[in-house]
Amino acid sequence: MNASTPLFWRDPRLPQVELRCISDARQVAYALHSHTHWSLGAVTKGSSTFYYRGDTHAIRAGDLVLMNPGWVHACNPIEHEPWAYMMLYVEVAWVSELRYRAGLSSGPEWQDIATAVLSKPALYRRYRRMATCLRSDKASLDEKRAALTETLLPVLTHLAMTPARSPAHVPAALERLAAYLDDHAQEALTLERLCHVSGYSEGHLIRGFKRHYGMTPRAYLINRRVQLGREWLNQGHSIAETALALGFNDQPHFQRTFKRLLAATPHQYRTPSTSPPSLVQHDEQTAHGQQ
């Protein structure tokens, strides 16, 4: 298999998580996008540029990166410099409950995390062990569950000790519009309709929405459709059926948009790998800041 091909791990017994691995990301380019999940990634080789919520971070091997659900981001190579990474996508309700039961949050609802990058070798090593365990055919379900919680809880505990950043206030009209886009993403929505829902003029709507959500209403709608497409593919729907149901012009249009936002084709996504992560193994001592 080509080293630049992304590998996805999923297990129906652990539906709250999904793991993506890629061992050569020099040709992997993302458009700005967001996820419905909480995401925790690890740079396993080289370095990259991480754009997140209007800030740019230089990241390298040994770093963990964090992405809140709904926060716009993109990770892209630096002038074809080699780099590799893993990304764990975690169901928001599940990780919120985990934080709450551990006494790390004030309630079971999702609470945004201010930190974007962690450079903690011990946490990084735990992450690598967890990823190996999840993808191992020899590890039991109990071992995988334990590896997951024993990795995430120390990360969440560390994050709970860092100062929280107050979220920017989003006007109620824009919050209603974002919810409307989420609920009606499969429909053909015009800008005129969105202005009617929000009560904003066209120019005011586009500027205000982009300021608070990091993308225009149109881009937000397309991103939402791709995220729904991800869910449909994961549920076993065909690519053609998914494209039609989500309002794309045709299957090629869906495939191009999916790859532009998620740096993987729909076919690559719906064909998970269950083999051990040999493609991403390397000497962990190359990671910076080893203790």
C-alpha cells in the first residue's frame, strides 16, 4: 500500500472512537474544515503547520494536537517536508461524560478546551501505545477500552489544570442559523433563505458568520454535508447513495469535495484497516523533548 494512503481503524464494539494513520503526509493537503467529534492527534514524524481557529502553530514529532468540535482547522505539509501523524476522533458525548465522571468538568455537557498543542513526551508515548493496542488483532476488547481511557484521562487531567479561555460570544441569530444549517444540510438552501432565517442582510450575514465560525455559511453547509457523508459511509451506505442523499450534484462532485476537506477519498474512508500499524512505526526517540 502506498505510504501516502490514509488508513482508518474502526471497531463496531467501540463506536465512540475512530483512528486515522498516515505515514507519508507530504502530499496530504486539507481545506479548512471542522469535525463534529473532539479530535486528538499525534505527530509521529517530521513537522507541519497547524492552522486552528485563526492561529497558526508549528508542530513536530512528539506533539499532540487538539481540536474542539466545530472549530475550523487544517494541517498541511511544509514545502514537501516529510511528516506523519495519527488522529483519534472521539464522540463528544462520550468524552464529555468521561471528563465529568472524573471530576474534570462542571457538567456532562461538552466544554471547549483552550489548548491547541501539547508537548508532553509521557502523554505522547501513552498515545502511541494506545494506537498500537487499538489496531492490534491480538488485543482484547477490554484491553482496548483500558488503553483508550488510560490515554485520554491523563490528557484531560492535564488540560483541566490549564487556564480556560472564555468562548467568544456568538450572536443568537448566528447560533440559530448554524443550527438551521445543521438540521437542513441535505436541502438546497439559498442565501436569500439564510438571510430570512437570520434576519441579516447578505453582506452582514457572510461577514458575521465567518468571523464567528471561521467560514462562510456556504462553506459551513458543505462541511456539514461532508461530515454527514462520513456518517453515512460508516453506516454502510454506498458512495453513490450518500452523494445523492446529501444534495451533491453527482458522485464525482461528492468525491472531490470529500477529499478536499478530509484528504481521503470516500472509498479510502469506508475501507478501514484492521492490520497492525506497521506503516507508522518508527523510533520514538526521534520525537523532541524526550525525558
